[in-house]
Amino acid sequence: MKDRCNPVGSGIGDLAFFGARPAFEEALHVGRPNIGKRAALLVRINKLLDNRWLTNDGTYVQEFEKRVADFTGVKHCIAMCNATVALEVLIRALDLKGEVIVPSFTFVATAHALQWQQITPVFCDIDPRTHNIDPARIEGLVTPRTTGILGVHLWGRPCPIDELQAIADSNRLALLFDAAHAFGCKYRARNIGRFGRAEVLSFHATKFINAGEGGAVVTNDDALAMRVRLMKNFGFSGYDEVVSIGTNGKMTELSAAMGLTNLESLESFTQINQENFEAYSQALGNLPGLSLIRYDKSAQPNYQYVVVEVDAAKARLTRDELLAVLHAENVLARRYFYPGVHRMEPYCSCFPEASMVLPETEAIASRVLVLPTGTGVTSADIEKICAIIRVAIEQGAEISKHFADAMQSAGSE
Ligand code: T4K
């Protein structure tokens, strides 16, 4: 086994895929959590242990809600155990029924939150330039059963909100957003979280600001906020009094302590993410067939996702071949959000023809690769990752031939 730590300028035999030692001894993950100030977190945890108040609208949850609402510029933030439950509760509180128009190029939770309550997700294609729902394709999907549009600010890049609002208004549909990726980002100088009837944030471990697990509904609608607040706590309006259907969607004090602590490091997380993004951008800028998705600085991105598109014809190897090369090096890049929700159950069984009307989703899902970033990734890591990618692309034709030969010999066995 060959030894090396940096494959810059190396040949195919220097890649782990072809027998060399992997560039990273330990797996480098996408979605490594950003961890804020440990001492501050431990102080909060000690306090909550002293107080013996662990959940059910404790003081940390209340403080977290206030901080998120103030930061976002909304009247109400209702913190929950995760964004999936927050979406489910919001959809129920809005009394959505029938069909809701949603992109397929998203994490499966967006569609599951609808289907979970027997609402049909009607998949809309995306704009390949933004990876977000394409407003030009929405009107054609509206039927008498449609009750809403659920946009997703993918990678933290805002949807075309004004266009979506105009379509929602003219068709009397509720507009809501899955803003799981977009905490801290802006649309036309206003914070994400203030648009549509309401938006849903995620504070999952892999997100820009994490609470371990966590989510929230943010809205300026007083009545809606009250319904959501009741529903996430079984419908209780006081001791012994239940006034609506509900579930257990509560955030714990431990999660809120984590969320509060990480919020205090928001600026430094953004700065590190941005530096990482720029390092990737410089190193990968001129590689044939590889393009890094761009962020509009005026939208104040959180840079939590480093996403590349692989054009197999120009790179002379496919996205999946590049993925195999990276995985062999212990760089666990991800194909988010392959293969598109419409190709997952139960949707692929319910709508076997969906791929016919989602050409851009299909194309982008076959090209996208998400690379490791966040505060756990160093500039030396990024240098190595980019060096591997450079070698893979320089040797693209040969790598691709290796895959074709392997497939052929597997077929002839
Ligand atoms: N809407 C959108 C658009 C979303 O992207 C998501 C979640 C949601 C809604 C729902 O939000 P939540 O209900 O989760 O709040 C992961 C996350 O679990 C998921 O939250 C996230 N999107 C999605 C994009 O990524 P998986 O299935 O890829 O998880 P997994 O276990 O493969 O972990 C992802 C990577 O993170 C791995 O490389 C390992 C690494 N990791 C993960 C955890 C939990 C760590 O290094 N440390 C950790 O503690 O879904």
C-alpha cells in the first residue's frame, strides 16, 4: 500500500480507490455539528440540573424562542423537538388538506410531513440555477384540491418568495416555507422566517445552528401561533383542559441550552463556513465539469452547504464515480438530495410517472455532491479534499474506464 498525505499532481495509483492509503485516517463527514462555547453550555446544563426543570416550556426554551424571534424579526417563535414535527404541526394548524405543491428536490421530511396527514404532495420541478421550486411551473399544478404551496429554501438560498406569494394570493393558497437550511439568511434584506403564513426552522445537529435536535415555527400570525403552541403540547390550554387536537412536539431544556449556546457563536460559525466556502471555491474554480453553487452575498448566506455539480461529459467521470473516489479516501461526501423524493416510497409507488414531469430535478439529483464543511473542518482538510478531486478529474477518463470495465466483468460473470 502506498503512503502519501497529499495527492497533488499524483497519478491514478496514488488514489485510495486504486490501493493507496486513504488521505484521511478517520472519516470526514458532511454535517459535522458546529459546537459553540463548551464552558457556557456546561454552565447552562448545571443550572438546569440544579433547577430540576428538564422540559415543558422551561426557561431555556422560553429564552431560545425569544432570541430566535428577535433575531428573525418575527412576533412568534414556537420551539419544537425537530423541524419535521414542526412542519407537521404547522400543516395541521393551517388546516391544509387535499394537495400541496412542493419540490421533490428536498429532504424527504418535507413531503413526509404532508403525506403523514394524508395530504398529497404534488411535486413541482426546480429551477436548475437555484435548485429551488420553479414558480413558472406551479400554476399548471393547481387543481381544485390544492390548498397550499410549501417552498424550501434549499442550501439556505431563498426561494423566489415574491413570485410564490403572488401565485399563492391569486389562487387563494396558503404559502409556507421549509426554512430548515436557512436560519440567518435573508431575502431582499429581510430575514428568512418572516415570509408566507409561517416558516419552519431546523436546529438539528447537522444544521448551521444546532440544538442537538430541534425545530421551530416562526410567524407573525397571532392566531396561527396560538394554534401551533397548543398543538405542540397535546392541545393543553391549562391544567386538565384540552382545547384542540395535539401531539408532543416540545423542545427539551437540554436542547434549548445547546441552541442558546450555539446562537452565541453565530457570527464565528458564519465566518468559518464562509472561509471554508471560499477555500473550496478557489481550489475548485477552474476544474472542467465541476461547478460550485454560488451564494449571493447580499442574502447573507450561512454557507452551511458546499455543493458541487458534476457535469460528467466535461469532467469525464460521473458524480457517482467521483463519490466513490472520495469515499475511498474517507471523505464521506453526500449526494443530497438524491434520488429526489418522487423516487422514494411511498411516492414512487403512488406516482410512478412523476419523473416525466421533473426533468430538472432528475438532472440536478444526478449531478450534485455535498462536501464537508463547518467548524469541524480545517483548511488543511479542504486542501486535501480539493487535491483529491483535482486528481480524480485529471484522471477522469481512466477512472471512468475502470468503472466501465468492472461493470462489464460483473455482467459477464
Ligand atoms: N427539511 C429539510 C430541507 C431538511 O434538510 C431537513 C433535515 C428537514 C426538513 C427535517 O429537519 P429535522 O426534523 O431533522 O430537524 C440529515 C439530518 O438528519 C437531517 O436533519 C437533515 N435535514 C439532512 C439534510 O441530513 P441524514 O439522513 O443524511 O442523516 P445522517 O445520519 O446520515 O447524518 C448526516 C451526516 O452528519 C453524516 O455524515 C454524519 C454527520 N453527523 C450527524 C450527526 C447526527 C455528525 O457528524 N454528527 C451528528 O451528531 O439526514
